[in-house]
Amino acid sequence: MNLTIEGKNYLMQVMEGQAPKLLRFYGTEGCCGVNVQVEIAEPTMQDTVQLVDGLEIAIQDQVIPILKDVTIHAEEEDGQMGLVL
């Protein structure tokens, strides 16, 4: 997993004051396999916490292979900032 400067800056703003919560990626079953979801939450027992460019990110073990080569980026669309994978 990689993190752009824009993604890191956006996440640092969003996560300020959220401790012990982290950005958390997890999977839910969909019609065609696992769907990756994201939330700001405390890690669960099924998560691995990874340090990505200085930020701790919780990742549910089942989605680690899916997110291995993903880059987290932030950009503005219609006047609102958001994450893009």
C-alpha cells in the first residue's frame, strides 16, 4: 500500500483528534467476491495495523492481498475532498 502526499495530508486532517481510531479497510461479501470498505474506527482482532508513510492504517487480514499494490490519494470533486484508491 502506498500513500500520496495529497492523501497523507488529507488523512492527517481527517484523523486529527480521532485516536485511538484509525483509517480501517475491511471486506464485505458481494455478489462477485469481496468488496473493500473503509471507515474511521478502532482496529478489530481480525486486523493488521500497518505503518504507511508514517500513518497507522488497520487492514482486515482478508483484504491485505487486495490492497497490496493500492495507492491512497485524495482529490477534490464537486467541491468536496475525498479518498481515491
